[in-house]
Amino acid sequence: MTYASHYLRCAGHEIHYTEWGAPSAPVVIAWHGLARTGRDMDELAQHLSSRYRVICPDTIGRGLSQWSSRPAQEYCLAFYARIATNLFDQLGIQRAHWVGTSMGGAIGTVCASGLLEPSMAARIQSLTLNDNAPALAASAIARIREYAGSPPSFATVGELEAFFRQVYKPYGWLSDAQWRRLTETSTRRLPDGRVTPHYDPAMVQQFAYHPDDYLIWEHYDALQIPVLAMHGMESDLVLDETIEAMRHRGPGAAGRLQVMEVAGCGHAPALNVPAQLDCVTAFIDRVAGA
């Protein structure tokens, strides 16, 4: 099944998203990671689209969405949650399952807690966290901030693909066609003709102006919905001890947490192989059926 490309004005900015599946089907929101785009969710969206309507947004400053003119104020979880709420409102979404990779998982967590956007707590039925947790390793954040804040440029798209294959090696196995699509959907050309990753480098100001933005135990503890935590076993961002703490707090303490350890991946599993796709689908189906 193919997708449709759409644009909406959310919280004062043009936001791009792809839409898969029938408009009348139950909704899944699939939200990408920090320096990525909604097209990372193509395999998951296609896998779910026979029974679900899947919405894959580009976060402000990424992909085809508008860049912020106020990066210090708007590149943060609170503003991303406001955009998500506006997206739900405009699309008439009353209930949805949320799948989020890395930053996308954090946005889902702060939305589903209702502490920032009260209307969202009743609208999110389940939450899948793809290598995201309420606390992240400081050393890994520093690594991501360094490469994302100063994206390199290359003379050719082929050279950019080689860069992506190296920096995103922790994603696990991708086919050659998937690497090519990841590259082509993540490329913008600079005025000098060189190519660079398709995001606003100023988005890393989140870490300078909102240094504790990803310390969200308060939001995790407030969750009243089932949670699936997919943990890349080689991840340097989500540590084993953090997953263990999640088992004893919030949804974990209430028996609503399921953990899937993903072998052969670090940060973050690409959600592109049968074992990962089937796990997410089974979790959503179970919650939907309940």
C-alpha cells in the first residue's frame, strides 16, 4: 500500500506528514527520532496499513516540515507536544496508538502523561518506546549532540549515503534499497551544491536551553496506558539499569510494561525487519482488542 503526503499548519508552522491506510481505520502515530524524518517509519506504516491508519509526521525543523525562527524556544518537548495536540485536533483523532523512536518516544510520553497537554492523556491508547526511556545516558547525548549539531556536507549523494551507513550502523540490518531511501529522504542541497542531512542544525539547541528535557520520570510515572519498551541491546543511550528501573515504576509497577530486548541493534532499531514489526503489531493489536 502506498502513502499520501500532506501538510498542515500546527502551532503556527507548516508540518509535513505521510498517511497510510484507510481514513476510517484505527489510528497509529509513528514519530521519528531526533535528526531523522517520518519516512523512517515507512516499513512499519506499510506493515500496519492493512488494518490501521498510520500518520508519520516530520517534526518541526526536520524533513519537509518548516524550520523554527525561534529555535531556543520551540525545539523542545513541550512545543513538540503542542504540535502533536494540534495535529490530533485538525485530523479529528480521538484515540490513537503511539510508536516513537528515540525523541519520538519522548514526545509520546509527555503527550500521554497529560502533564503538558491535558487533553492528550485520554487520546493515546498505547505507547511504544523504540530505544527511549525516561532518562538517557549523558555520554550518548553528548555524542549525538556533537554529530547532529555540525552536520557534514559532501560533494555527492553517494558520499552522504556512506556517512549515513556509518553513523546509523547501530540501527541494525538495512537492505541496500533501504539505505538508499533513508539517504534520499534525508538529503538537502546547500547553496554551494554540496549535500547535507535534511534537518535544521539549530534543533540541538534543545540540549543547551532545555538541558533536562529528556529527564521525564515524572511523565513516565503518570502513564496510565500499556507501554512496550523496545531496547537495543547494544544501545549506549538507554542503559540496562534504566530499563530495570522502568520495570518498577509507573506502568512497570502496574503491570502494564512489556520489554523487548532487540539483539544486534544499538540506538535505535530501524523497525524494518519481521521480528520488530511483528512485536509492535502484536502489542498494538492486543491493546486494541482489549
